[in-house]
Amino acid sequence: MQDDKTGRPAGEHFFQLIDSILRKVLIIDDEEKLRKLLARIIGLEGFEVTQAADCKSAMKKLEKGAFDVILCDVKLPDGNGVDLALQIKDLHPDSEIILLTAYGNISDGVRAIKNGAFDYITKGDDNNKIIPLLSRAVERVDLNKRLKQRENRPADKLSFESIIGNSKPVQRAIDLARRVAGTDTTVLLTGETGTGKEVFGRSIHRSGPRNKQEFVAINCSAFSKELLESEMFGHKAGSFTGATKDRKGLFEEADRGTIFLDEIGEMALDLQAKLLRVLESGEFLRVGETKVSKVDVRIIAATNRNLQDEIDSGHFREDLFYRISVFQIELPPLRERTADIEPLTNYFLQKSASEANKKITSVSKEYYDAMKQHRWKGNIRELKNIVERSVVLCDDHMTVEHLPVELQHTAARKGKTLSAFELASAEKLHIQKVLNYTNGNKTRTAELLGIALTTLYRKISEYGLD
């Protein structure tokens, strides 16, 4: 059985793409068999697929809402895909269009790109090429969204006063950050994922001499090498497929301000060389351009990797490391600053309750105790997510029962010897983990646990896991 809209088998688990949101794809082709085949291939990769057989039906769907990517045949019963691309771009400028043709010709290809198409390919050459091409188009959609969000974002208000925590480890980090903020020195922030490196970066900028100018952040692990280079340094029109006009990069956006390079350890070696040139001379080249551009920015970099290990393994340039680590600040993991867990919990609790329009009147001591015992591999980000979940479940008084089962299990173990209750808690935790592993497939879960399906359903009901 298939879902008519997506072409995916009903009930089957699919990978979700960026930000856990299904990307919407529209296929426009009058050849029903080919259209359905493409829908099947694309749907199985986690895209939400809609189909149209001609220009008229496609425009009706496009008038109801935007699609991330449109796959369109050039020859349609009531029009031409190359001309349709121009209409689509007028209606949804952020959508990317891939044109398909049975018989490609150069003039159509040139006109397609001029009309805003992302790419122009021959039908049936290799269906395996469609998914990588779609992924690149989605990357381009995300890049454009990020640029628009940056243009419309409110002024940055973060400062050191906004950093929550009075524990010695975090106060040491704040003290170092305050000292370097008033200079133009390059800073390297190190620490585990979720420890608040971008918050520190923004606070350093706000307290520094460039605070009237832009703070521009980029996650170096979020893009392919080609798109990262384009986003950082910009590109010239025609330098690659989809580059329909000149575009400034983030370094130019941050001119006279600060650029925050998150996860710099993920950057490709050839891009590291270009970054080193910017650090040494302020010069760079846009993609596809030969004219050198100059920029004046302060660089704050961040990484959760041990860059010295990356240097030893040949993945990071030693000369770049010395340039970005002029002043290094290590941010402590949450498990080393347990005194800050309660105020952080209260902060996210108030924020989440306000956003959910809820009034949480009190929090039990056991709730705080369980939070303090947790290892927090995801640090502050994990804590924020857990508190948001608790707010969703809680109506008034927040207790340990509103925590994920893993934290409930930790709380149950505190100060107790092994008991029937604790064994039940361990069983509940184990069943939940296997259910998560099988994406809720109860037959598979029962097989992995070595129990009857009826027993599993009884346990699920008993432990409230349904």
C-alpha cells in the first residue's frame, strides 16, 4: 500500500532531511510511468513528493504553496518547461528548478539557466544522479533562507550578563572572555557540543570595539565544501550551476564586524588555506572571480574537536591553528558545573512555559536532583530540550515523572538498593530503548527482546509506553 501523495510505502520509516522537516518536491511530467518512478525513488529518500502532469495542474499546486525543488520536463502537453521555470521563479523565487529533457540542446540549456533553473539534465541518463542533485538543490534553498533570515534578524542583544551560571568553571571562562573582548584579538572557543560557544562568541562581540557592526555566524559542518566556500567568500555569476547573479559572502557581510566560524575543525584543507590568507592579509577571492577583494573582520572560531590531534592526523593546518588560537578559552561541560543546572533549568522552564502559554507553579526537589545526576552528553542544548519536553507534559507541578525515562531511572536508583521497583524501571527503560531502535515496530521489538508480541503489548500498557 502506498501514500498517493508521496509514493512511499505506508508505515515505513524514512530519513528526514535538514532540521527534521520533509523537503517538498514537485515532479511535473506527462509521462506517467516515469513520473511515478521518479516519485518512488525520491520518496524513498525522505522527500515529500507531489506530482503534476502539465503546466496548468502544476501552477494550481504552486499557487497553494511553495516547494523546495521542482523537477520539470521541458516538453509538456500545454507548454514548455523552460518558460514555466520563469513563471515559477516569479511566484516562488526561493524554489530551485531542475529541468529534464529527452533531447538536450545547448540553446535550451542556456535559456533554462537564465530563467533561474538550478540545472538542466537529460532524462533517464542515470536515475542515481537525481538524489545527489536534489540534495545540492536543497542546500542552495537553505543557503538562500539563511541569507534572508540574516537580513531580517533583530539586533543582537547578548552580553556576558545573559550567560547563566555562577559556578567557578563558567566564571573563569567569562573572566577570560571579558578580558579579550575589548581587543581585536582572534579567539578560539573549545568545548563539547552544546556548551554555549556561540553565546560566548556573541557576548565577546557585543562587549568589543566592533559591537556597532555585524556579528555573522556560520556552521562549517552544515555545508558541502563547495557551498561553504561560496557562503564564506561569495561567488561570481556563472561560476557554477545555479549561480545566476553575483553574491557577497559572509566575510563581506561581516566587514568591520565579527565572523563566528563554528565547528572550524570540519573545514576542508583547501578552504583552510583560503581562510589563512584572510587572517594574514584580509584578502580573498570570490568563487569564479580573479579580482582580489579585501575585508576587515575579527574572527572568533569554535570547535568541539581536539585540533592538535587533527593536525597530527593531517586534517588541520598547523599554521592556521596558531593564527586562530592566539587566545583560547575552553568552555566547561555541564557535568562539571552542576551548581548551574538549577538556574539553567529555571530559565528554560520560564521561557518554554511562556511560549506554550502554560503556568508551571512549582518544581519538585526530586526533579532537580535527577537533573543534577544526569551526565549531560549534549550539555546545555540537551538540558533545554528536556525542559521543553517536561513543559509539554506538565500542567501545573513539575515532577520527576515529567522527565524522560532515562532520567527517571537515574532518580529511582539514588540512595536505594536493588528492588522490584528498580528492576521494573530498568525493564521499562530497556523496552523503550528497543522501541526507539525499531522506530516503534512492535513485532521487531518483540523479536529483539525474545518475548511474545502479546507480552510486549502488556508491558507497553503496564509501563505507559504507548
